Amino acid sequence: MVSMSPNVEMLSQAQGGLMGVLKRAVVGESAIVNTFTARGGPGEITLAPSSPGDVIPLELNNQTFFVQSGSFLASSPTIELDLKFGGAKSFFSGEGLFLIKLFGSGTLLLTSFGAIRRKKLAPGERYVVDTGHIVAFESTIQYTVRKASQQGFFRNMVSGEGFVCEYVGPGEIFLQTRNLAAFAGILRPFFPSQGSGGGGFKVEF
């Protein structure tokens, strides 16, 4: 929360009991949920994600979306949160073993690292996404994880394009234009190693 009207009341609590806390911990979400309620008239709140990027509203109408950890920002109280075990394909897609399952009707706020691009797939339409760039996808979409090309495992790894996700419609997917892990990788050489000693570091251009 960045700011809010004075008539907005914020209630912080753990929702869903012990099981709800465990589910949120598994996908890296906070165990404490903040609920904002306007009293005596309309109110306003301003929200911001922890990383620089887009925030978009998505209106759910009795729909289910699977969201990567870190891309769920907020939602109407009518939308429920659960987990989906993705197994090995979810792990190799860069999404971890579990995905956040959000379902119901209401407003869902998604966030990303970089800009968000929406892509709607027709029934049977296929679309390939590099791992680490998926934000969310509709439950009607099927997906598999495969090598980026048919050149063989070693050549895939050398090219830097080891695995990709192939999505099959119908449904909508949301992509982020940046990859946080890749960004962290290019910054790593500019930070001191743990054994370098001293309190500072030098960067030469």
C-alpha cells in the first residue's frame, strides 16, 4: 500500500487458518492478508509492486487463472486463492512446483517485471513462451515444457534457450517483457563476492 483515503480502514489478518497460511508460504506469498474497506462513502487506495513493472486489472467472471509467484498483487474479496501442483513441468518452466490458483468473479490485479503483454489463443492455437516470462494463464489452457529447438540438449543450453513452455488454447495468457532472474544475473559481476572482504566495491567502465 502506497497511500489511501482517510476513510479507508485496513485490517491485517491471516486468512484460511493454518492451511491458508501454509498455502501462501509455499508459493512465496505473505501469510498476512491486508483487507481495505471504505467506510461512510467511496474511498481510494494506491498500490505498488516490489519490482518495477506493469500493474493491470483483470475482470474475472466465474473464471480460474494460474499465476506465477510474485505476480499476484491484489483482488476483490470475492476471488479465492488456492494452489495448483504443477509437478516437474511446472518446475522446469521456472514457476516452481506450485502455481497460485485464483478463481471466482471480481477484479484481479496482476503485476510483472517489465511490461505485460496479453495474448488470446483460439481453440487449438499454440504459442511458445520462454521460461521466466509467463505471468498468468487461464485454466482452459494446456501447456507442456520442451526444449527450445530440436538441435539437442547441449546446443540448447549453449544457446541460452534451454527450455520453453508451449501453451495450447483456448484461453488467455499474460507475458512479461523482462526476466527478473536474467536481470539479476547481469548485475552479479558488479557486486562483491562474499569472500572479497572490505565494505565497498569498485566498478570500472
